[in-house]
Amino acid sequence: MPEVDTSSAPDSGRYWNEIGETWTEQHPDTLWRARRDAVYAALVTCWLPAARLRRVLKTDLFDEAVAEGIYPVVHGTRGQHRRL
């Protein structure tokens, strides 16, 4: 397995924070995002089992970076969470 260069890892977080800030400044579509979040939250609620899950993995946090996303639904009703 190749080695991973982590020397720039601290800068990576800063870079993605700037991307998120720039995106929200240039795309102030809060009404559309709120509607989309509501639709996705309803879908996730239907798709996930009613029983409490021990773990939920959400790998794409773009929606949560620029709006509420579905994290509150998953966080409020499920067990352990991991964000990558």
C-alpha cells in the first residue's frame, strides 16, 4: 500500500472551509436548500429502519457544510455517527 503524505493535512481543513464559505456567499439559495433538505430527510426517514442503529456512516457532508442537510435527522434518531 502506498504511503500517504499527511504534511498538508492541516491546510486541507482550512482549504475546504474556504470552499464552503465561498460557495455559500456565491450561492445564497437557502430556500431551495431548505426544501431539498426536507425532501431528503423524509426519504432517509423512510429508508432507514425504525429500530435504532448502532452506526450510521455519511461520507458526503457537502450539504451539511452549506445548509442543514440530513444530519439532524440521522443524529436525532440513530446511534453512533462517523463523518469522513
